[in-house]
Amino acid sequence: MNKDFTTKHYAFRTYEKMQEVLMDPRAPGSEIQYHMVRGGTNQRNITVWEPGKVGGEYIKLTGIIISGT
């Protein structure tokens, strides 16, 4: 069986979706702010930030809960 699980295991957050939490929503920034990948036997998440800043602030996460367990 050959299934594509890409949409279940990969997501990204766009600049447009991040504008509501930015200090300056009009500041230029990269189109993709960060990537989220889920996988492995325990289906753990990995978040990969794009380098850089949006205006004067570093790229940040929004809308997710980070757990240490």
C-alpha cells in the first residue's frame, strides 16, 4: 500500500497568518515563518523556524502548545 501522508505530517505557518500577533503587522517578512513536522513511532512534533526577523522581532510561534512530556 502506497499512501501519501504529507498533509497529516507536515504543516507550515505563513506570514499572513502571523500578522495578528506581530508588533508591526506591516513589516516585511518571509512568506513561510516556520514548519511543523510530525513523525516517528510516538508521532512527536518538530518545529523548524525560518531564520530572520519580521520588522524588529524574531520569528515566533503562535497557536500551538509546547509540552515537555
